[in-house]
Amino acid sequence: MHRFLRWRLAAAALAVGCAAVVGCAGPGNLAGVEASPDTAPQDSSPATVTPVAEGPVLVAQGMAFDQVSHDVEPDEDCEGIAGRETLETFDRAAWPELDVPAGEAIMTCGNAQGAGWRHIADGHTGDFTELAQPVGSDWEDVAWFAIDRALEQPTRVEEYRDDIVNYDVLVELLEDGEVTRSWIVTVGVGLRTTQVITAFPDEQQ
């Protein structure tokens, strides 16, 4: 079975388990964001997700990050692979407000100066490490988790250029059921190429 398919199946199972917990599906508030009716939950109250394990947990749009089921090795997968080669294909949600249809987003191995996974690793390892450290995880696993959630169930989508849109997702750190930190993770996607250009987190005040 394909590596990413295994990851997605495990994540889906985790989401089902999370959904059984009271309050698990509600994301935190994001000031000034008007959510799309096709993707946004009805309740915009602060997150009350109960962790699936003891200790701090990261949550994005109702799904909790899990170190086991969300373990990936993109650096290893890209070893010896040309920059234009496809590393993974993600589902990408529609955003009617911008006339963006549903489709796919292709993560290439890329290069440090351009786009794709190597570009993200070169420029944003430290940024994603800030999310990963509180939950004792690797930055790659957290970045991959956030990228997938941003593309499949974004908190918002914004036009960057006429040929690039940014898929944003709110990622929250919960400790004892309370939100202690939060970030917006942005994933830039080329509409004509369908390629993931970059991804980075921005901590919220």
C-alpha cells in the first residue's frame, strides 16, 4: 500500500476516534476570518478538543496530531530524486468565494531556491520546529500534518497572485484541554501548475 495512503487511513481512523470525544470537532476562533460555508464548521467557539493522549496536543480543524499515525519521511523519500518528481499528491478543497474548484495539490521534491519540499525544509525547518517541540515530535511530521489539513479542510483561502492561492489552517496547541498557543499554517499552491510552492507557520497573538 502506498506510504501516503497508509498515512491518510491512519489519520482518518484517528479523526473518527477524536470525533467520539465531546467537543473534539470545534476549532478555535480566528479573528477577522470569514469562513467558507462549504468548509467551515458551524460552531466558531474556542477549541475544546480533548487530547487523544496525555500531555500537549496539536489540533487542526478537528483532527489531533499523532506521532505514530502521522509519521512521514519526506527527506528519505526524496533522496536521489529530481526536483520535478512528485513526492505526494494531496486532495485540495474548493473555495467558491474565489472561484477555486476542488482538485489536487502536488508536492514535488523541489529545490531549496524554488518550490516544493526541499524549499520548505531549507527555509522553514526552524519555524515548524516551534510547533513540533511542545509535543515532542519531528518537524517534518508536524509540517506534513498541517499541510494536509490546510489543503483538505482550510480555515480560509486567500489570493496571493492571480495564479497562486494560499490555503491557511489554524493549528492550536492544547494543554489540559486549553489552547495555550496557536499558529496559522499557510500553504501556497500554484493554480495552473497545481504544485505546492511553500508552507510556513505564523504564530498568532
